[in-house]
Amino acid sequence: FFSAFFSHLFASYFFLSSVVCLSFRVPSCRYIVSSLLFQTRARDRMALAFSRATTRTTRRTLSFERRRRRVVRILPAAKAMSSTTTKEEETTYSRLKEKLAEIDCLSSLQGLAGWDELTMMPSGEHAALLRSKASAVLAGVIHQKSIDSELGKLIANSQPSRPKDIANVKRAKEEYERSAKIPSDMAKKAAELQSEGYQIWVKARTAKDFQTFSPILKEWVDLVKRRCELIKPGEDAFNTSLDEYERGMTAERLNEIFPVVKTCVVDLIQKVYAKESPVALKKGENVVSNGTFDVDTQAKLSKEIALKLGFDLEKGRLDVSVHPFTGGCGPGDVRMTTRYKENDLSEGLTGTIHETGHALYEQGRNVTEYANQPVSRAHSMGVHESQSLLWERMVALSPSFSTFLLPELKKSFPKEFENVTEAQLHASLNVVRNPSVIRVEADELTYPLHILLRTELEIGLMRGEIAVDDLPKLWNEKMKQYLNVDIEDDSRGVLQDVHWSSGAFGYFPTYLLGAMYACQIFEAAKKALPTLEDDIAKGTFAPLREWLRVNVHDRGSECDSADDLLVLVTGKPLDAEAFTKYLTEKYTKLYNL
């Protein structure tokens, strides 16, 4: 998706930070006032005790009285100074928010241009060239505004007291420091490569020829590595790139959780492949992919499902593209795309539900007080993916959803689903593919291995351990090793994904992280919503949607890491065992393992 950590400890930190800011906002004035008050009270008591002793004591009493009156005069002045300081700080923060909103508005046009390029723009070279130049100019303007010295000063001088505002400044500081280290010519070059890269990838994929794509991919690898070195000199380039998509995540943390998933999935796949089919289906039977399903009818049904899930057409639209995605200008203008296959009903349907999950996240973000602010943005790519996968897998691939979906299918395709049962539908939607070749068509059990393959290749590229020209060979070897798949050509192998055409190294791990987040978040939702399974069966999705809006969407980027967000939402950080347990229980039952 185009353009996650709030534990109790972190919340306490925010609170303490606000207290410190308030306590030391005007230290000199507070010190003067409190000191004079203390002295005055003490001396007044002395004056009262000895007021009748001598004339000298009387004079001292009068002196003390004069001092007391001076303090009374000082107090309003001190309060005024404190109030003035507070107003100045509020003005500084307000100016910061204005500048941040301006940058975000310009960035939203980038999102719109990206959507147009992938859906509506003419396919000719002239259109691609014009868009490349325009994108470069816009990127340059945004970059200049993002590194403006006044913006840096406003960030440094903004000291809000509310937790969400503190997080907003923190996110702005992170982005400013990252952008300030990137020269304008590099930002423009990246924009040019992004536009050129997509067009070349499409041609190379169509021609099934990696060598056509290889030169620009080499440029991307070099550019991203140089950019990472500027952002965090001397540090691992993959970690720096990964951090742009999944804040706080590292290859070392991935190495703690991914092997647990890999071990479980490899074992499960072997057991599943030993079976002929799910228990509810005959060998080779599949009610959603064995047949012919009119594409226009599919599109109509998919749109109806998206609307029932909660997608707001007044704030978005649904189109078709080569590679399904969700983008647009922001919460009020969300553009999602999908694709359909005449011989496979599940791809268009689940693809639409997946993108609807992304869209609901965007439409559920805070668009009132924090509109166009860094803190209102989605936490990370992984958390964004968790929302799409939660709706696609935890909801749409559940037995309860089949109860809801079957009557809808019978209305759209009465002949094809006349004698289909809920169990058959559920099993058909969850068939483990053999072979599993294309990532976006993979089932949830083989999907993790697709991501592990790409992650391993990206780490090698960023660390200089793998050459670009060796990618097809290594890709094919790993597909054979992990999934026992023989790759026929580059279009079904190393060229099947669009991500590298835009230099998005470090993006792929977020897909598997998102699947793991989704599982954990959905378990928390079931505890909070006791009737959730029944609601899904009835087609009542509002309770879950609202729960996600409050607990995930509206929080935006308040948290520093996904682990912190998960602690806030689920009570614990990411737990690989929760994901493997879910997969094991589900497929053991489906295939009677």
C-alpha cells in the first residue's frame, strides 16, 4: 500500500514527558514566584509575633508588608509570562501542523498520479516520459518542503503536552531527519526511476525477459544502497530500507520469528500435499475455480461485498489493474483496484476483500483534528497488510463467512452453486495449491514461503551478497527447494511482482508480518466481541469494523513499533506461536491430518 506501539510503559513515558514540559516551561518565573511567596509568609509570621515590641519592629513589619505587596504585583506578571510562553508554543505547533499538512496534500497528488499511471494512463512511451518528468518535478518540490530549515526549527521548538501531539512531532522529526539527508537530485532520480521502472517491468513481464528489466533494477539497487548509507551511515542497508516500511523492525528480529513460521509451514505443506483434497471435497473438486464465471457478474458481486463490508463509495472507488493495489489521495479519496479471472471466482472475490481491508483502514483514519498529520497515517506497511489480511483470511476464509457468502453466490451464479454446501464452499476457498507458483494467487499456507524467498533475496542484494543478474537462477532454485515448483519463465518467476520496479526493498517481509499481526488482532477481536462469528455469518460486519477503527485505524502512527501497538490491542507483542497454532489447527481440521 502507498502511503505500530503504545504499551502501558510507553503511555507512562508520554505522560511523564508532558509533566516535565509543563514543569519547566517557564522555570525562571516559577522560581521567582515560589521563592518570594515562601519568604513573605515566613516574614509575615515574624512581624505578627513582634509587632508591639519596638518601633524598629514596626518599621520591619511595614517593610515586610511592602514586600508582600510587591509579590502580589509580581504574581500576575509571572502568570502572564507563563501564559505568553504557552501561547507561543501553541502557535509554533500550529504553524508546524500547517506546514506538515501542506506537504501531505502535495504527497496525496503523488498517490493520485500513481493510481492513474497504473489504471488509466495511456500505455505509450510519450505518456510514460511526460509522467516521469512531472513526477520528478513534484517529488523535487515535496522534497524541498520536507527539508526546509524553518520546518526543522518548528519541529525542534514544538513542545505539545498531549500524547498524540507528542507522537505527531516525533513522527515529523523522524521524517524530517530522514529527508534532510537525501539530496534533491537523488529524490528526483528516484521519482524518475519509479515511473520508468514500472513501464519497463510491464514490458519485461509481457516479454518474459528478465534481461530487459535487469539494467533499471541495478540502478535501483545502487540508489537504494546509497540512500540507506546517507540515512544511517555504516549500518546494514537492508535494515535501513526495511525500517522505512516497518518502523523498528530489523533483519535480526525477523530471524527470531520467521524461522518458527518456516519450520511449521514446511511440515504442514508436506502433510497436506500427501492428502488428495480437503475432507469436504472430492479429489480435484473446487466449486470456486472449476467452471466459467462471467467477469462482469464477478465485478458486480465483488463490489456488493465490498459495500457490505463497509467500503464507502463517496470516499473511494474500485477499478481493475494488472496488479491489485490500494492508493489514492487519503481517507476521503481511496482508490482500490482488483482483477478477475473467468475460470477462478476466488481470485477476484478474495482480492477485492483484501483491498477493501486496506481501504477500510484508510477511510477509518483520523480526518478531524489530525487530518494530513504524520500521526494520522497508517502505522506501517505490515499493520496495513494486517487489516487487508484480517478481512481476507480471518473473515472471508472462515466457515462463518461461507454461511453468509453462499446465498450471495447462488443469486449471482444460480446454476453453478445450486447444489453447493457451506462446507464445500469453505473447503474450496481454502484449498492448498499444488503447485503454488504466483504469490498473489497463493493460499495462506504456502504464502509465507513466497515471502521468505523474496526476503532472503532482498537481504542478499542489499548486502552485496547477490548480483542482480543471478536473481532468476536463485529464484528458481529456491522455488524448487521450498515449494517443489519448476518455474517455466521469468514472468511466472522473478518478474511476477511489481515491487522492485519502484525500489521497494524491505517491503516483502511486511506481508508475512501482516498475516501474523492479523491473526493476533482477530483473536483479540473475538474476545472483545463475543458474537463475532454469528455476526459474520449474518453479514453483520459493522461491530468488527468499528472495533478495528477504534483500536487500530484511528490510532494511526501513535506507536513507535508494531510490537507496542500489539501490546495495546492484544496485550502482548508479536507471537509467532499464535500464527503457527492457527495454521496448524485450521489445516489439520480441513485435511484431517
